[in-house]
Amino acid sequence: MREDDSNWFSRWEEELPSPEELMPLSQTLITPDLAMAFDIRNPNSNAAVAAANNNAGSPPRCPAQQPPPPQSSNPLQPPSSGVAQPNSSDFGDSADLGSGGGAGEEPARTLKRPRLVWTPQLHKRFVDAVAHLGIKNAVPKTIMQLMSVDGLTRENVASHLQKYRLYLKRMQGLSGGGGGVGAGGAGAAGLGGGADPATDHLFASSPVPPHFLHPAAAAGRPNSEHYLPYVPVSALQQQHHHPHMAAAVAAAGGHPQIQGQYHHRQVGHFGSPTSVAPANGQFDHPFLARQGQVVHRLGPPVHNGVPGYVEDLELGNAASAGGRKVLTLFPTGED
DNA sequence: AACAGAATAT
DNA sequence: GATATTCTGT
């Protein structure tokens, strides 16, 4: 039904990625604890990743900190208003790198990054991005840009997307009416129907826009095919690529994974509406218009009373048995 | 060359 | 099983 569309859509405007919340998203997230552990005071720019510790039985060693990435790591500096704080790179003590050993040299790029862990928050961002882009335009690079999560790579997204598509496919297959799509995480009620036991934990945690499931049906009439071409934006800002993701790594001996939830609302700004346009210029969509409006109303603490979304996420991650190190970067999301 | 997508590998 | 990496086609 069309209503559905409009409906979920509306919800979106409010619930989702309002540019304000999204853009500023240069999430360099390190859980406070972690930061402390690492003695990092500047979670704003790059995160340090520790890694490369695979040894069995080596003495307790503190994760060395990564030398700050060379050069300006803060390309994001909203011209207008921005809450970006200057980073003072101020490291208490910097130990030398245990590995590699080049002090002033670039750490070898040979180090592997820790596996990315797709937290529900991250995944949500992903879904939002995909939704906003429309399935058609949702390709890894674009999605990645829209998400603008620091440290996220195209590969990460591609891989996740691949899996996500499979998931959608499966859902379509089982569509029927039960479509327990909207079920939010916990206990998606009504699973009992034997519908989706397979409900992949992660995927099930974010609502899947209807079109995703059956674009065909949504198309009611074989005409409207495109949905929201909303194009990115800030993609421009993401210019630093470095071997180290902004993320945290667990270290310490036994529990390789870390997670934290630290919400910090950093409001940035959405590039000037007129500012950057993707070379494509696919800007003529009704949607954009909306987006535009939204953009206008940014900044001010116009706090709607919009309450209540009850979404529960579980923290706590699955564990990796082996001594794998896991990287968890999280978006600002807050749900 | 750059990227998307599927196929493998870890 | 979740991600990463490799391979292939565009």
C-alpha cells in the first residue's frame, strides 16, 4: 500500500539520518575507557588502533600507540558553524611502536586492520544509507560515503552489502504476509509463525524498508522505479585514508572485543546546500526537496518531542573465540 | 584505473 | 558465521 510507503517514509524524516546527525559523523569512536587505556585524549581525530599482537605468551605489554597519522587529520572543518574542536594532539606518553620500529617513518602498511564489527548502530546507518540511496544507487562507494563513518572502507561496505542482499533475498522468498519486517530487535514479536527463525540477528535489528523486499510490488504500477536518489554530500570530506581506522581495539589479554556507547552529539553542518554536488547532478527529485527543508532546519535544538522509539540494542558482542582482535567503530547513532 | 559483484578464503 | 580477500567483468 502506498500508505505504507509514505508512512515509513515519514518516519524516516524524523527518525533517521537527518543531515545534522549524519554529517557530523566523523565517528572516530573510541570508548572512553579505551581512550584512557590508551592515553588518548583526542578522540576527535584519528583513533588509534592497536593491533598486530599475535603472539602467544608474550609478556603483558601495553598496546603501543600509533603515531598520529601524519599531516592534518582533520579535513573536516565545517566552514560555517561547526562544533568541531580543534584537536590538540597531545599525547601523554607515546611509547615507541613496538612493531615496525620506524619512529618517524610510516608504519608499515602491512599491518592488517582488525576485523570490523557491524554493530546494530552501524548497521542501521548502513540501512539508512541504502534506503536513502535507493537500491539502484546503493553501491558500496556511495553507501560508504553516505554513512561517513570514519575508518569504514569500501570493502567493508561491499562485503556487508553482499550479505545484506542475500538477506533481503531470503526475506523476499519468505515474504508472505508475515513480513515481520518492522519488528524491532528484541523479540521480534510474532516470530513464532515459523517465519523467520533465521532472522539474522543483526539484520533483524533494523527495519527494512518495504521496497527492499519487493520493489516490484511497491511499484504498484510499473512506472515508478526510482526512489530516493538523495545524494551525498559530504563525501568530500572524507579524504584521509590511513592504515589505521578510527576505532578501538581491544587488547588486553583476554577479551578482545570492546564496545562502547558514548553518545556525543556533535552537530556539524551540512555542507551548503548549494555547495557540492556530485558530478552527476541527479538532484531533481521530489525528495531532495524534502531533504532541503530538513537541512534548513538544522542546528537549532529544535527538539521535537519525538520520543519514543523503543529500540533496544544489545551490546555485548559475540565473541570471537580465537585471539582475534576486533574493531568496533560506532556511529553516532543513538537510538 | 576504478569500481561493483560474486566467489572464495580466513 | 561474520568479515576479508581475491577474482572477474565492466
